[in-house]
Amino acid sequence: MSAAAGAPGPFPWGEALHAGLCLLRLPPAVFWAMTPREFFAATGGLKPRGAAPARGDLDALMREFPDRKG
């Protein structure tokens, strides 16, 4: 039987293990004890998704905090 159109695929275990054990360097016991919500938050799923700064605001920040002196 095939999956219904739009149905989610299998859970991406390879990517989850890589993110938790390699990128976040969690001990295995901590990784396996996490809830899906905790894992989502730890991998950046809850970061704010604000708009990019306006060009004028970016220019003002660049003047105030230049990359190099001079």
C-alpha cells in the first residue's frame, strides 16, 4: 500500500542522530532522553523568524560598528 499524497515520510533518523550527537555533541543518554520538542528547540527550531533589517538600519549599524578601523 502506498502512502497518501502529502503524508509525511519516514522519520529522518540519520539527520537527527547527526544533529544531536555530532553537531550538538550531546551524550547519547541525553539525546535519547530528549522530547521531540526539546530536540526541535535545541536544533534551532524555536529561533525567531523576524524580518531582515531595512537598508537604512543596516547602513547605520555598519557606520557605528565598522569591520575595521580607519
